[in-house]
Amino acid sequence: MKRLDRILAIVDPTAAAQPALDKATLLARRFGATLELFICDFDPALSGQPYFDTQKLRQLREEFVSERVEFLEEMADELRGSGIATETHVHWDNPVFHGIVRRVQESSPDLVVKDTHYHSVIRRTLLTNTDWNLIRTCPAPLLLAKPGAWHESPRLLAALDPGHLGDKPVALDHDILDAAELLSSRLGGELRAVHAYFPRRCWRPSPRSRACR
């Protein structure tokens, strides 16, 4: 990621807090980027699949999508008023990660920002099935945002794999560093590169044999 001109923020219409939008807004402001607010939603009661689609259901789906568009436009108007170029888009699609990936392919953002879900019972942030599938399939860099604001001078860790295990492309480490450096410089943060590995130990089960584990 050499530049950050377009950011796609995934908005959850059922949530009171929008940590992904908050962080995407901050990045859009720092980079002067265009911000797209995107909702991918689906109501199985209105799907009519596979054989029971009717004109009434189609009308209800259009109303459903129109309500989501209005919801986004209210957010977008406030952002536009603060000087951020903001667009909105809604997809009726299921599963959600398919719809998000399709929109990424259509709009070609430099970064996708999505929140993760906070579970108050066990007091931690959880990755949903949508999150895991986006990690695997999203064709653009993906930022999963936790609740809570970033520090004024955030510390960024670039996780690298010099051994390129698991058939990871050699260029991946360079891409990670480029993205981390870009974010760190604009956010006024501190960048550190980190590599974690499991050390191998040699042992001798008998005088005649030697193995490493």
C-alpha cells in the first residue's frame, strides 16, 4: 500500500457504536482520502428464495435498502460538512462477506475498515465468521477495528515472516512494511517490526540416534 486515497468503511446498521467508521474517518482526514460508507445487509424473510419471490417482496426489499441508504446519508452529510469527501453504497447480499468482497472489487479501495464484535460477558473482542472469511478473501488491505480510540501516538507492529513459511509470497513482508510505514507516518506513531517463531531444540534419545524438535 503506497498510498491511501480511498477507504471503504463497513457500517453495521444494528450497532449503536461504529468503531470502524470512527477509525476510517480519522484516516480519511489524515490522508485526505475519499471515504465510502458501505452496508451489506440481508433479511431472509424478504428473500423469497428460491421459488416464492413476488412483486410485494421485491417492493419490501427496495424499501429495506432505501432505509439503509437514508441511514448512511445522514452519517455522510455530517462527514461532508466537516470537509471529508464521502460516498454511500448499500448491497442486498448474503452471506455478508461475499457482498463486501464484491463491493471491494467494484470500487477498488486502498483500505477496507470493519469493526469486530465486543462481547460484554467474556470481556473481549471476538472475530466473527464474516471477519475470518474477509481475512481469507478480501482483495484489499483489511483493518479490523476494535472498540476504543487509538492513542495520540499509536505504536504499530508489523508482523513479518523472514522464512516465508506456508508458501507466503516473498513480497508480502515488503507490502506489510510499506503499509505500516505509511500509517505510522500519517498517524504520528511508532513503528516496530516483529517476528515470532518456535525454536527448535535438539535432543538425543539414545547414543545411536539424534533428532530435532
